[in-house]
Amino acid sequence: MIRALKFFILIAMFLTGFAIDPLPARADESAAIKEDRQNQAAQDWLDLIDQGQYKGSWDAASAEAKGRVTSEEWESSVAAVRGGLGERLTRGLETRQEVTTIEDWPEGKYAVLTFFSSFTNKQQALETLTLKQDPDGNWRVVSYSIK
């Protein structure tokens, strides 16, 4: 009888989520959610750039980035970098690195994402996008470069 009761309790614990050592799976889920949010923020921002909405890309950038350059400066520098490349043909995430410090920026939670991309006027490009997690928890762009 006691053996059957122990078995029943173990089954009940398993079915209700109280399985032994549930924390690693939840930590992995949290990391996956964070990566999804970073990917989505990067893709949304890059979509603005792809559509030539440079002013919109400044609006969507981190407050710290906006504090360093005016909207007009941002628009002209992004236009200079992307303007002649033409339409984006492909883009794939190559690397992601999370860091807490970046030269000339305050400490914080950063993600540096690199993408292999191709455009009508440049067949092979490497886009680097640095995101910062703002106090509201959202990931926003602080810098963008393309080689």
C-alpha cells in the first residue's frame, strides 16, 4: 500500500511539473526566449533599413544611441552605408555574442549579432548589429555596420 502511494505521488509530481531538477529546462527556455526577442528586434530593425525607412530606424534605436547622434546624422550615415547596396537578396544569422561591455558605451546587456547578407549591388556582405537591453526590457539597436 505504501509502495503504491509513493508511486502515485511520484506520478502526480511529474504530471504537475514538480519533476526532479526542473530548473535547467526552465533556464534553457529563458535563454531561448531571450534569443527570440533579440532576433525579432534585429529583424524588425533591419526590415526598416531594407525598406529605406532610415528615420524609422532611428526612432526604433536605443535612447542612448539617439543621445549620441541626431536623427539627421543617423539617417545620412545609414543612407551612406546602405544606399548603394540595392535590394537585400538574402540574410542569415551567422553569430551571436552577449557581452556586458562595449568600447565607448556604458556597461549593460548587449548582444552583437552578425549576418551574412547579399544585395543586388554587393553579393557578399557582413552586417553587424549591436543591441542593448533597455531598462524596459526591450532590445534596441545601438550600432550598425556593414562590410
